[in-house]
Amino acid sequence: MFQNMQSLVNKQDCLEAFLEGHREEHYVALCISEKWLSQAKANLISFKNHHLAASFFRAKHNGGGVSILLRDDVDYVERKEISDMSVEYVIEVCAIELLKFDIILILLYWNGRETDTFYNQLKIILEHLQNKCTNKKIIIGGDFNVNVLIKSQQSSNLLNLMLEYNLKQYVREPTRVNKNSATCLDLIFTNFTKNFTTSVTELGFSDHKCVTINIEDLNQQRQKTTFWYQTKRVYNSKNIQTFKQELQKINWDAYISPHQNVNDNYNSLNRKLIDILDKTIPKRRITIKSVNSTIWLTRGIKISCRHKRLLRIHVTTSRNQILSQHYKSYEKTLKRIIIKSKKLQYIRKMNKASNKVKCMWQIINQNNNKKISSHKQNVQITINDKLTSDPKLVANAFNNLFVNAGRARSDAVPPPRGRPVLQPTENTMFLRPVELHEIYSLIRSLKSKTSYGIDELPSAAHFYHQSVLF
């Protein structure tokens, strides 16, 4: 999805409302040009299911800039060497590689000025792709400010240059329509030959339409819903009371014997407690609501955001001043409502949280784009004159290094002279007897949480049956 946004911060809420209303389309990448955002304010960009994967920020001029927002579950690496070929105010580029699909996605913005500099830098980028990115699928899209619907020297130069590197342009409709003209400025070049389609849609975010490339391979990897249901035990006062009553009926001597070792006693007791849990508090399949929904984004706000985009379309194609004033007033009112809705959501979340400080930092991180995730490459080391990145081999190599390092140093230390003060007891461990009040204090210190580990016994079970044991 390629969209000239003309201020991403001001339209972030409406874009999030659009994505929430079109979740079934699973947009993998949002390529935003003219984001009008400085690097110092990059953390203001935060979406629920997408994060900032690559960007170019202007340092000396206002406006411009490009960013790629990528879905959280997609494995990628930023192609920084391509982004570094940008020239501010002339050709602004950012790029990522989708590792699973061998696709290099490049977002480009050109304001139509300094033609010679633009073409020289574009050739450098294309040469790099040809030499360093062989056998890769390439997508170059964005706002080129070149109208390819009419034959001109400028459009011919661009199309012919791209064709030299086997990149063909596939957008055939106007992408910028106003009262006086209809031009195709937002383009998509690719070396794909099949299994993809392009489309142009009016979303009302700016005077540019949205250009989308739909790739079948990417559509097959739909975003996974975290959970639609989960299996859990439902703890309530009635279940807990039944659990305690069953515990009182147990003859503990049948499960704990002084003639067995500690492990056997523990396993016997653990199995019995789990049997009682399954009988009194059985696991149930609980259906939960979609975790991808955004709470502050109410049905009314979604409708208002859609209405705002429609108003923007009418304002762009009309000379009606009254309509223009109404749009500005509507935009301000909607912004105030969204801010108030978010504030109420955060207040409710803080009131429900048991750990207020932790909840506060979660809210801050959610709104500061702290979920950046990129591809992590395995450590490469030389083992027996062979370079390897196998995680198991690398881990074993480090383990052997640290284990043998201490042994080699200890072997070099001469043995002490004279008789030892104490006889060595290498295979013996001394423990003092455990008293009843210590066990009681330990159980009392447990939190009554229903989550459990590999033993399937939650700490809540110990917490609730302490009165039975003592």
C-alpha cells in the first residue's frame, strides 16, 4: 500500500481507524511518502499491528520524508545501504527486504526538481540492485511526480530507464485528481511477471489516491490471531470451597512415605493434587474477543473517520468555501473526541491494573513505537577452521570454552602443602531440619496466580489448600 499522506501525525488516528475496519485485507506494508515528520518525532508514530521498519527523515528542509510501516509478524531486514543513497529534497528513499519471500521493497519520493541529480542517483540505486541483489524480486513504488498518462520527455526517460533494469510500471489510472487535472504520479515498478495485481483507491487522506500491489505469496501468510479461545480453569468461590473439601478427605500418609525419596513423594503428591483440580476445577474452553481490536476506536469514531475522508474527497474536487470550512471544523472536533476516547481508555486500564507503574510504562511504550523488531542474524564463529552459524554448535563451543578454561587454570595451580584442616566432603550436603512455620511462611508468600508451569499445578492451589494442611 503506497500513500502520499501529507502529514502522517495528523492523520495517524484516521489511518488506524481505516486499518481496523479493513483487518481482513491484512496490509503487510504501509509505504508513506510526504510524512512531514522529523527524526526527533519518530516515536510519535505507533500502530497496534504495524511498526516503523525503515525511514528517511529530512534534516534541513520541512515536509517530505518517507517511511515503511511493516506488519509485526513479518520477518525482514532493513536495507540501510539503499536508504543511504537518498539525497535530501531530491530523491528520498527507504528500503527493506522481506526475508521469507526474497522481496526487496523500496519506497521513493521525488519532488520533480533537480532532474539530473535525481536520475544520476536513481541509476546508482538500480546498479546496486542489479549487482548486489540478484535473483531478488524488486518493488519500487512511491510518488515520482511524473505523469505517465501522457507521453512526454520526462515520462519516457523514467519508464525507459526502469525498463533497462527489467522493471515495468503497472499503474494505469489517475492517482491525483483535483478540480483542474487528473494525473498518474504515484507509480509501482517491479520485475514480477505474474501472481500479482495493482489497484488505485480513493481513501481521502490527501489529494493523492492510494496505490496497492496485491501479491499472492504474501496473501497466503495471513496475520495470525493471537487467540480466539483458550483452555483454562475458572476459579471462583464455589470451586475453591469444593477443592478444599476434597483436600480434607485425603489420607496424606498414602501419598507421602518416609520410605520413598523426595522426588517420588513430590510426584505422588503432585499427581493427586492435579486429579483433585481436574475434578473440582476442570479446564474449560473459554472464548475471548479479538485481541487485535483497539478499545478507543469505537463504532462512532470509525464512522466519523470514514465521513471525514469522504469530506476530504469532496473538498479536493470542489470550490465550495462553506464545505471547506465545515471540513476544518469537523476535523478539529473529531480530533478532540479521539483524544478524549484514548484518555478514558488509559484511565480505565490504570484503574484495573494491580501494578500501576508497570501499566504506565506499557502505555508509554505502546505510544512511543517501542515494538521495533528486525531480523537477528546468528553469531558466526570459526570452529576447527570452519565458519559456522549453527546455534547449537556455537552454544556448545562457548560452553566448552568456559568449562575447560577453569579446569586448565586449576590444573596449573600446584597442590597445597601440609595436611588439610578439614576432610573433603565432595559428595555430601548438610541441611538443617525444616520447621513447620517455615513451610507455612513460604506458602503464604506465594501469589494466588492461576498460571502454572510444567507441573501443571498453579501457585493458587497451594495458596488455597494451606488451611487444610496446617
